[in-house]
Amino acid sequence: MNKVRLEAIMWGAGTALGELPPYFMARAARLSGADLDDDEFEEIEELIHEKKRAS
């Protein structure tokens, strides 16, 4: 375990950092008041509701 600890931590940190740009882009779009009547947004909302019902 000691031999790969640093590599595992760096891998995890890199993965977490890689998730930040899409998060901030989605947050900025939401805060900008984007029109949610788009078909893609409707599909995403349907998937979210289906997931909530399945849980």
C-alpha cells in the first residue's frame, strides 16, 4: 500500500479536478437563466424524474 499511496492520491485528485469544468459550465448555464424549453433539457429532466422514481 505504501508504494502506491502517492499515485492513488494524485489519481484521485486529478479525477476530482477533471470534474470541475463541466460542473462550473452547467452551473453558469443554470444561473444565466437559460431557456429550459429546449428538447435536450426536457429529456434530461425526464431522466432525472425516472431516476428519482426508481430510487
